[in-house]
Amino acid sequence: MRTIFIADAHLVTPSDHNYRLLLQFLHELKGEAGELFIMGDLFDFWLGFPSNPFRQHDALIEALLCLKQNGWRLIYFEGNHDFHLGPVFREQLAAEIHTGPALRMVQGRRLYLCHGDQINSADRGYRFLRLLLHNPVTALAVKLFPPSLALVVKEHLQRRSRATYGTKTERWDYRRIIRSYADSVRQQGGEGLVVGHFHLAFREQLTGLPFTILSLGDWIEHFTYGEMIAGELLLKNYLPDNTEVA
């Protein structure tokens, strides 16, 4: 049984290279069984409207449904681009959905799993925006208001993301932030941290400790994913030959 972690594909249209590559990857998993942890921002934007207006993602939903029917468990950690996931994921795919971080036993190890958008406590502007978007009132609005509302939210998120990403990477050392957070997780009894969001692909052991940091990278430039084998967290690259990466 395999254990796979993916994050930050930011899928837009099925003709995009990263979209086609992810479909291929999911198709290759079909012959086995396991757990697929989707660690947020699988889509560039998704809100779970009951009518499901995001028909461009039907191929991806079909690929996940096929995995589900072949014995895979789907565990979804909401990101900052995909939240209030709705009936497609809760009912059709019967995914286990997490709205925030969770400490979970995986292959006998206590792993702290999160998208990662809440790690940087100094980013107060984003934390306020997250509070607005992820609260129960917004969830109710998704059920009651037309899907055209999604376009307003989508455009705001995309504009904000493009405008601030470069500035934030210059202002903050994300690798240091992740390491510091990992140390706090270790002090709470965790034996590993799996995180997305930052689009950084790296695997690191805390010095002298049985604790692994796995930062998943993305499916935009890195095409990296995590896999746990015999209790060990590994970082792998889907191109060109699925070998481990540093």
C-alpha cells in the first residue's frame, strides 16, 4: 500500500502541461492501493458550489474517482486556493477533508500535516484574509449565492497572489520559517512535518533527531511529490524518472 503526498498544482485548464502531467501521474497509481494526501491548492481556485461550475476539472475528478474505486483513500487538506470543498469531494469522492493542520499517525509515525498557509505568523494581512474566507459565513454564502460569486473571489485571490509572491519571498526566509515551525511540532511530539504552500521542494532531517521535514514543492515547476516507504518520508520528482531529489 502506497502513501503519496501532493500539493500546489494550481490546476487551471486540462490543456496545460502540469494538468496533463498530473493526470498521467494519477493514472499510473491506479493499479495499486494506498492513501493519497492532497495537501492543498490542487486547483488554482475551487469553491464547493452545489452546482459545481468548475467543469474544466471533470477529468481530474474522474481520475480521483477512479483511484477511489481502486481502493485509494483520499485525504484533502484545504489550501488557500481551494476551500469549502463541497459535495464533489465530500459525497462523490468521499474524501476525508481537513480545514486546518492535523497530527496524524502514518505508517507508525506521528506526522504533522498542513497546507502551510498558517505557518508564517508574521503575515498578518494574509491571516486576516484567511479568517474572512474560511469562516462559516463564507461557507454559507457558497451554498446560497450564485457561482458568479466565485469569479469575484477568484480574481481577487489571483491578483493578490501575483502581486505579493515576489515581495514575500524577498521579505521572508521561508525555509527558515518552515524549520522553526518544525521544531515547535517536534516539541509537541511530532516525528515529521509535511507541508505545501511555499513551493519549496526539500527534505531535511533535524540534526540528531528522528524528525523529517518534507516540503513538497509544486506541480508547476518542480513536479515533486512525497512518498512514505517503510516509515521513511521521501521527496520524489515525477520527471524524468521518479528518482529521489535532495
